[in-house]
Amino acid sequence: MTAEDGRRIVRGYSQDGQDRVDLDVSAFAMPEALREPLIAALAARIAPGAGLTSHHSFKKAHQALVGFDRYLAGLDVVPQSMAELAPEHFDGFYDHRKAEGIKTASNELADLRLVLVRVKGLSDALAGRLAGALPSRPEMEPAHSYSRAELKRIAQAARTMLRMAEKRIRGNHELLARFRAGDLDVSRDVHLRRRLEILDHLDRVGDVPRRMRNTAGKMQYAPEIWVMSKGKLKDVVGWLYLIPEEIAAAAVLFGVMTGQNPEPIVKMTAAHHRADGGVGPGTAIVGLRKPRRQSRAYMDLALSEVPDWISIPEQPDQLPTRDLLHTPFGLYVLIHELTARARHFAGGNRLLVTYMATGGGPGTAKGRGWRPLRTDGALISKLGRDWSLPSDELDKEGNPLPMRPLRLETLRMTYIELHQKPVAHTRQTATRYLVRNRGNINEYRQVVAQALTDEVAKARARSKITAMTAEQVAHAQENVEEAAAEMGLEPTVLKRMIAGELDTVLGACTDNSNGPHNPGEPCRASFLLCLDCECARALPRHLTLQVVVHDRLAEKREQMSALQWAERFSGPHAQLADLLDQADDTAVKDARSTAGPDEYRLADRLLNREFDIR
């Protein structure tokens, strides 16, 4: 097809149909009998259902064909038709690119083959060569993620930018509301009146006041002169809306806290489901799409109101309670609110939309206007350059070197490394990520050690389950009134507890309706939390299950990542170890040897959360 500027292009659309890319084929120098079949093959290669799903993959196919065209143009004898295209030309392209020092020559050859196999009229010799083996691809160089300190710098820069944007936008909305309500006298302040006129126009129309202007015989719809005196167009629109850099900062922060792929983040929708029903800790479920997963491309992402421990301050108690930007849910709610009006003007349901004062880039929708954040990462890379954050590495003089380029892909790799869990992929794929990225393994070990220390310290600092000895149980059976008074319990409660009527799993509960987790109503907390509950009592008959659960927790340490175990199980494991230390060594040994299938089955159900009320 022909573009508006007269160039011949091949247009490719993303799988969701929301984005397009135009590939320029007007400069191909090869003979027409060669050019037309190859252009048709390129169109077939990027067509829907052909296997390519992203702009990046479209461009790789195009670039391979561009390189092949340049190679053929430099030959002494240029093939004039597809029938004259021989295996020597295919292999010669690879040798030519290698001679130029292109490290990805084998990848380009593979991309070229996937275009050529769609060409009609190939010679049998070339068809046979295309079916043969290709040169081995170079091993992937080790990738380097950000360190935890670098990740925190990135997160802090993004949060600072978004806090300032929120304050600016809310302030201008309040000013506009007062003006519309007639609470402001602007008769004597021309600058304030002009500012309010712009705010009102921005809110109603989604653009600044404009006028027709004749420039070199061409009529243009340009901003009013008095509008431009207020600053750059992008900044003026930013009085009421998030500017492109701030939208990019939001994408960066989503990457920091979720570890999702770049495209699902950039294309995140405003449509969501509140799984919490609007009550309690917030959870928004957002539908995402990762094209490479094909039949499993559609997935749900739960954005919860739980701080991401990796990127919060060193002292969590310093975290402002009203700061939305430390939880994925809070970030989503804030951006959803600040882009609501922008989404009205842009159309569609994309979350990350902004006003572009200039064109959208080659092969995309051009001109000013409301558009979703682009998927090529250019704006995010520019944001990183603008921030100029220091890395942990030092030069010879001991000065910090600039941080490596800001990319959502690197944020994802960092998230996977620090959390040690797969995100929207299998554990095998996650392992490949980690194998490629071993630069921060020592830091990861430090993170695990710190998490282990913190969780154990928190567990031991909380209230502990009270353990009763065999002598105390015998005394209670003989004189329940006296024993109950000593323990601060009602005699009826103590009787029921001795009889086993109040057992949970690891102990017995003396007050199911007034515990610390759900005061005034039946307790819904996990039975593991009985270990630090003031209402719980551990009797000698519970020792066997305590030993089994303790051992099961130790086994789980070998079945999951060190960080996951430290965060979830190190606290209960330490509390159970303390309980076992209080018991007689012989009793613990006997309990371990007499534990049967029923005890192990009960312990497994506890650790699998089968008893939890959800």
C-alpha cells in the first residue's frame, strides 16, 4: 500500500488490532521480478496468524529483508528473478554480515529464511537449502539486572514524579472548581483569568485554545499566542493531565512492583474487577495479554494493596499510610483516576494514555493528540536519561557510574531475581532468566539472609503461645477452679480445653470470639497464627503435631526458593523450634517416632492452607 507521503509500505497490526507499524519498502533496489515476490512474502510473514505478534518482531523481519537487498545490490552479478536466487546468495548474506562484524548475523539469517520460505517461485536448490541447517546462534551474553539499591532509586524517582503530578493536577482541578462555582474574583488579575480560561478549555475540549494561522501559505490550527506565553504546550496540557514522562514513570513503577512483561504493562486496561468488593484491603483484577503465550495469552493480574517489600524504604514503619504509590493497587487506582478524562478524549480503554504535542513516530499515527503509551520503550529510555540515576558501580576515581539504560525488560528480570518466582511464565522459563542473570547472586543471598533474620525476629517479638506442662494439666484435672484462677481462665473453658474440645491443630483456643485477629467475632486466622496468639495454649498432647509440622517446614525449605521460604515459613519454623526447646528431648524424640499417617496428613493440610477461611 502507499502511505500519505507517497512511500510504499507494508502495514502490520498487533494481534489485538490496537496498534500498527508501517514498514518502508520503497527504497528496495533489487529488480522488480525479485522485489515484488519478496514484498509479498514480507506481508505474509507479518500477517495475522503467521506467528509474529509484536512490532519488534515485525521490524526484525523487515530489517533482515533490507539487509538482504543491500547485499544483493553490492554483488557483481545481481539475480534478476526468484529463479536466479541461489543458495550461494543466502549463505553469502550470512558471510557478508559476519564480515561486517554483526554479532547477530545468524539471527538475521534465520529471520530472512522465514520470509523466503513464503516466496513463490523459488528454485529447488534454494528451497532445499532453506530446509537445511543454519549456522549455530551465538550464546546469549549474560544479562545484568539492577541491584536492589538501584531498583529503589528507580522506584523513588518514579514515585517522586507521580506525587508531584498528583499534587499539580489536584490543585488545578480545585482551582477550576472554585472558578466555576463563582468563588474567585478574576476581574483584576488577567494572568489568573487566562490561566483559568486554559484550564476550563482543557477540561471541556481536551486541548488548549487555538486559532487559525497562515504559515508559508499553509493554514495551521495553532495555539493562541497568550497560551504559548504560559510555557511549552506539553507542560500547559499537564496542568490537568499526566504528561508523557509521567505516564512512562507509571509504567516503570508497575514494572518495579509486578515484574510483568513490557507489552502487558503498556497495554494495561482501565477495565477491572474489584475482588475485594470495595471493602478492606483493595484488590483489583486486571486482564492482561501476553501474545507469545498464544492459547494462554490472556491472563488476570491481581493488583493488591500490599506494599512491594523490595522497593519500600528500609524502615517500613516510615511508610506514609496515605501514600498510594507503594502498592500495585494504590498505583493502579491513582493512575486510573488521573487518566479518566484523558481516556475520554483518547477513546478506548487503555490505562496509560497521554497527550502528545508532536508526532507519534515513524509508522505510527502522527500529529498531536491523545494516544496510549507506545510499546517501543523509547519514552521510558528517555526518562532514564533524564533522571541520570547513579549505579552502584564506581569509576577509577571512586565516582558512581551512570546506571544502565532504563528498560522494562530489565526491571522484569530484576523482579524475578529478587522475588525468585516466575511471572506470567513457567518455572523453566524463569530458570532461564536467572541463569542468564547471575550478576547479583551475592546480593540475593544478602536479601534472603536479611528477610530470614527479620521474619524470625518479628515472630519471636510477638506474643507467644503459652505451653502447659504435664504437671499443670494433671493439677487442672484435680483442681480445676484453682488452676483456672492461676491461668486467668474460666473453669468451664479449662475443662473443655483439657478434654480436647477446643483444639485447633498446634494447640487449643481459649477464646475464639475475642482473639487479636478478629476481635468481637469468630476468629478466621490461619491455625499457624495460633503460635503467636495470646488465646492459644499448647498442651503435651499437641507435641506430636508440633514436631511433624516443624519437620515439614524444614522439608519445604528444599522445595521452594530461599526467599519464599524465609518470607512465609521462617517465622512459624522458629516459633515451633522454641516450643520444642521447651519440651523434654526424650518427649520430642518419642513424638517424632510415634507420628503416624494421620498426623502427617493433618500437617500437610495445614501447610496447604486447606483449613483457612478465604
